[in-house]
Amino acid sequence: MNKKEIKHIGVLTSGGDAPGMNAAVRAVVRTCAYLDVQATAIMHGYSGILNKEFVPMKAHSVSKVISMGGTILKSSRCLEFKEREYRAKAVENLREAGIDALVVIGGDGSFRGAHSLYTEFNVPVVGVPGTIDNDIYGTDFTIGFDTAVNTAVTAIDKIRDTADSHNLIFFVEVMGRDAGFIGLDTAISTGAEAILIPDYTTTVEELCRFLKHDRRQSKSSGIIIVSEGCRLGNATEVAAKVKEKLPEFETRVTTLGHVQRGGSPTSADRVLASVLGSEAVNALLNGWEDVMIGQKAGETVYVPLEDACYKSRTVQERKYVIARMLAI
Ligand code: ADP
Ligand code: F6P
């Protein structure tokens, strides 16, 4: 830890938006206001630093945003930021605006950008994990995950009505990039009959055997959760492979898609975002830099940004075993 004087903090959201990001921005701005630190919003992620899109924030600037989905700061995928010369330009712009430190709300890609600002230019940075995928090392939950799972569960409960009424096997694709967190919790919450996540391999033969199993004879319909990144392919491809082997099954496919990214955040996400956003400001003022603020077993933790960027995290094996046991 290296205590620098921090009087002015910039905050940005980057990468895929996630419900609860606004609650995190609000917490950063309000904590700054409470502690008499100037807060500046940087619009459109890292592009906003390059384009000097700086908006001074007061406590009232974030009124009523706690319940809003998306990000009021907007987000972007800024490819230039992967190049050092653009990061050097960004640092020049931050210094010109008098911004002493940055809070970056986003996923591991966004943290890589933040980590480089620290290692190359000594800019104090703190990351706040915001992504529906929940795939960030060092924290139990990321902002947006709980809302995304609840959105998927609400949708699948409705799909279940049609599946039951018409004796259909539905293949429902959920997001998660290459991680199975959304898939696993959604499968357990909806009582899905089968679950395909990237973390564990299932063959088509195994899936078909399971669907035809004696213990399942009483079931005439089913929900199969196919997580994005699943090794058997996307939901349409998996459905086609099963249909080829079990032509007697009537199948349908639903891809939930970006509906999982939007909407008003759940209470769990609002609380998580409020705590992490506020602790990010406190961390900077207390000399922390180049860390991500996370939560483990309900306690705030300070995770080296390098670990948050590069270490991977997979679903709990036991939870996966339980999901399968309960699916008979
Ligand atoms: P997420 O933060 O959700 O993982 P991305 O991977 O799209 O999303 O990253 C968001 C942004 O972070 C990118 O558009 C880019 O501006 C920046 N970024 C990603 N990777 C790097 C990197 N290796 N170096 C510098 N900046 C990066
Ligand atoms: O990281 C969040 C996420 O929604 C992933 O679950 C998904 O793979 C990806 O972003 C989709 O990104 P885009 O909207 O750019 O296609």
C-alpha cells in the first residue's frame, strides 16, 4: 500500500452492462460526497477517458438510479485501450482533469485495462466486479448475477407451463460466456430436468440415456438448461442432436439472450453494489490501489487486480452434483 493524496475520483462502467451498476455508481458518488472528495463520471467506459467525456457529479446527480437497469454512465468496448499509446493518452487526460484515482466497474477485461494503468503509469485504480456471468476470481458474487438468474427463472417458469401442457422438451439457452454460474443456479431454481454447462462435459448419448431413463418415465415434458459455451454446442445444435437420436421427443428451443442483462436489479444486487461501490472509495482513501473489492462469506475482501484479471473461477462441483441428483 502506498498512500497518495486522493481528492478527486473518476468512476466508469465498462464491458457488458449488468443490473446494479447504477447502484454501484451511486454508492461511489454518494460516498465521495459524504467524505468531501470530488467525484467525476467518465462516460462510455475507457472511450470516455480518451474523448474527455467527464461529468462532475454531486450527491443529487445519482438520485433515483438505484432501481434502474443498464448503466447511466453508458458502457463501451474500447479496443484502442488495449494499446499502450492510447493508455498513455488517457493518463494525460486524467491528469489534465485533475482526476487522482479511478473506480472501474466491469468484468475481467475492464480490470486488465485498469491494472495496466496502475503498472504502467502508477494511477491508483480499484475494480468493482460488475457482470452477470459471476465469473470473477476472488468474490462470491458479481453485481448483476442475482438479477440475471431471477430473470431467467421467471422466464423458464412460464416456459414450463407450455412444456407441461404440450408434452414438450424445451432446450433453454442462458448466458454466461464460458462460465456455468447462471446455468447452474437457474437449473436448480427451476427444477430443470438436465443441465449442460461448460464446466462439465456431458455427451449426447448420456443426455439421451438420462431423458429415456426408467426413473423419468412418469415425466412427459422437460426443461434442459444449455449454458452458453457448453461443449455440445448452442441450444439449437443440442436440440437437433437429441432429436436425431430420440425422434419421438417433441422439442422446442428458446434462447433467453439479452433479456438477462436488463431490468431493475434485485435487492441482493442493489445491496452488493452499494457496499462494493462505497468500499471502493474507502479503499482508495486508505491507500489501497490495484485491487478489486469483492465479497467473501459476507465480508469485504481486497483482491489483487492481477488475480481478478487472470485467475479463473469455476462453479462448485458439489452444487453441480446436487443439481443432477435433484433432476431425476
Ligand atoms: P468485461 O470487462 O465485461 O470483461 P471486455 O472484455 O469487453 O468486458 O472488456 C471491456 C473493455 O476493457 C475493453 O473494451 C477494453 O477497453 C478494455 N480491455 C479489455 N482487455 C484489455 C487489455 N488486455 N488491456 C487493456 N484494456 C483492456
Ligand atoms: O459478459 C456478459 C455477457 O452477457 C455474456 O454472458 C455474453 O456471452 C456476452 O456478454 C454477450 O455480449 P454481447 O452483448 O457483446 O454480444
